[in-house]
Amino acid sequence: MCKRLLGVSFLVLLVGVLGACAEKDKLQDGSELINEGEFVFTASGEFKPFSYLQDDLTMTGFDIEVGEALAKEMGLKPVQKRMKFKGIVEGVKTGRADAAVASHTINPQRSKHVLFSTPYYYSGPQIFTRPDSTIKTTADLKGKEVAVAKGSTYADTAQKYTNNIKMYDSDITALKALSSGRHDAVITDFVTGKSAKKEGFKIVPQQLIERSEQAVVISQDNPALHKKINKALQNLRKDGTLKKISHKYFGQDITTQPE
């Protein structure tokens, strides 16, 4: 009987300790963090120049610097967490990261599962081909083999024009395959394609299909953090930080809504 009571007491104590630990990570404004004092943000590290690996296996790039600037603006320590792009939204949903700063396009399907910040940059899907291709517009994609990144909205875009789609882990690997003679076209972010072309990929831009807005992804269970991130983004826009980071990687400002 005594042993049984002792066991119950231990469980009650354990629950109390765990509850206290959980409260530690809840900030005064109601936002919750995985680790106290840290902003754990995720990206793929496969999406140059937005996020890519350095020699020490840490990530750098436009998205990474935006994530670090957000952390600083919120008074938190930035902590990178690398995930495959196709698993990032689920990773945020299940609490493996506080947020994703990973070039996610705002769309209705994703909005059913996560919260989006205000856009931190503007882009859009574009067709890329090899220089000798006859493909110019979406009308030319019927029946053609189009490569896209897994988990990206560009897979949905491609499905509107062809049923012959090949998936890659990242946009860069898809563009590399196209450049080396595989597939008929790639649909990806126009900034990514432009950057790949500058690096020597044998590709040319064709029709810009539409405009899109990219935002930070936050769990639906964390509306206070969502509000805090939006405020931080507003400040980073106002003081020119976002514009400065954009010019560093692209030589232009992609953080301002186009006319």
C-alpha cells in the first residue's frame, strides 16, 4: 500500500515538474517557444540562394538571414534547424520548430494547417527550359515532362498544364537536371531560376506564370508568436533590414510588393 502511494506521489511530482518546465517556455505575451530564449526556425538548406549549406554544415542565405534578423528583433537567440522541404510544414505543426523561414508560398491548402505571417518577399512561378527548347508558354507544356520540387506549390502549378511531372528534393537539383539534358522544363521561383542561370546553368527563363507571396510559417496553436513575428517583420521592413538582405543576395529588392 505504501509503495503504491509512493508511486502515485512520484507521478504527481513529475507532472508538476514537467508543467513548470512547459510554463518556462511561455513568454509574457503568450507566445510559446521550444526552448526559452531561443527562436528555432527551420529551412531546407537546399534552395540556393535562399538557404544553402556552408562548409561547416550550417545554413546561410536570404531566408536564413531573415530568420536571424527576426530572432534579433524579438530579443531571442536564432537557432537553425534543417529539414527536407517537403516535411517542413508538418515539422512546424508537430512542434519540431517554432517557425519556418523557408520560402513557403501562401496558399489556401497550407492555410488549413498553419498560420502565415505577412509576406517577407514576393515572387512567382516561371517556366525554365534549355536554350534550344521550343517551349515558351504554359500552352506549350501539354504532354511535356516538367520537373519540380517535392512539397512545393509549383507541383500544383505544373499539374494544370501537364500530367508528366518529375519530382526532386529541391528546385536546384531539378534545374541542374534540366541543364544537363533531362526533362523538358522546370517550373520554379523566378528568383531561384535567375540565380541558377547566373551560376552557369544552361537554362533560359520563359513565361512568368503568376505572382506569389512568401511568408513565415507558424503553428496554428501559437497565435501570439504569429502576432510577434508580424510585428518584427513590420519593423524590419521599416528600418530597411529586409531590403538590405535582399540586395545582398539578389541585387534588387524582392521584399516590396510589385506594382
